[in-house]
Amino acid sequence: MWKKPWLLTQQWHDVVFLHWPIQPHELQQRMPKELKLDLYEDTAWLGIVLFKVKGNRFRFMPPIPKMNSFLQLNVRTYVTCRERKGIYFFSSDVSSNFIAQITSIGHFLPYRYAEIICSRKGNILSLLHNYRNTNADESFHVTFEPKAGEIESHAFEKWLVERYHSWVRGQKHLIRIDISHMPWRLQRVNACVETNTMAPFIKRSIQGKQPIAHYAKKKTARIFPPIFEI
């Protein structure tokens, strides 16, 4: 895939993967009918992934002010489509209103603007997220401390993070976005979720429950032009 013409490149910093086991029926009814849940040992997984984007730029162009750095929080699960394994995004929130406005033109990509603040004290980081609209507010507050040293990624960790295709529901089409990067090098992380009302349609299943957590310091990725899947 690295040989294909890519559209964007980004660096992802202080990436935290948080995962909760979910009953499959709680997720399947919220996804496009063209996608099938990808289960691990008969269990579906909901992921919240948060990170800081740096160096965001189009190919052959320098970083653009207001677009090159922002915080992002994704709510996702794992799916298959036409023999491809990947990710379905329930929501993708960014701290840049400019990014949200640009990507919403023509209802192409469903980025949402949210208040996202990340602070650091020594090796401890805290992220506070608030998304507000007329229907419901979604909030997330997590404090995390990465642990030094890489872990050996076994089958389950690879199943969670080594995903190079993703789908989002556009206004009229199911859109696939392909990415490419080197395999993840994960670390352990102590994470404490203090507030979580993300994915409100299943919040009773994860509210008050601590997730399985992983951390990665940095990743450089290439993002390819979106494809209208259906």
C-alpha cells in the first residue's frame, strides 16, 4: 500500500487505546448493513482511541496553519467488508473547528468539533473531552501514565490495533479510508477513566468499567484518498 499515491500524512503522538468487551447485538444494529462485526472469540469490542495529531499535511505541500496540529478522539469497533478487516467509526471528534468545518463540506467525512484539552504533569497525562449538540452531550475524562518499555504484542493486541482500513457513514455513501504505517510498538499504561458518556447508545455497558489499555508514543501514517464503497 505504501506504493499507492497517498493524500495526507500525519504524526500521531501519545496514542492511547482503550477497549471494552461488548455484546455483538449492541453494536451491529448501529452499523451500516454492508458491514459485519469482526469478533474476537465471539466478543465484540468498543474502542476509544485518543491522540494528538502533528505535522498534518497534504502530499507535496507544507503544513497548513490551523490544520497541522490538533487533538482527536475516535469511538470505533471492528468490522469486515468484502473480505477486508478494519474499523468502523461511530464518531471522530477533533479539537479544531476548522478541520471539522472543512471535512464536513458536502457531508464527506463526519468529523465533529469538540472541546478537547490535554494536560501533562510529569509522566501523567489527563485528557478532558466534551462534545455538545442539541440531542445529547458526550463527555470523556481519562488520566493515564505510560510505563517504560515495549510489550510483546500477541494475537489479541495485533487484532485490536493492526487495522489498515476504516469505514465511515457519509450522507449518501459508505466511505472507506485506507492508511499505511509501520506495525505498532505498544507499551503498558495505567489508565483511569473518570467520566465516559461516549457512544450513548451503549453507555450502560461500559459506564463505570475500566478498559483494557495500551499506549504508543508516536506513529507516522499515510492516509489515502477516500473510496466510495457502496
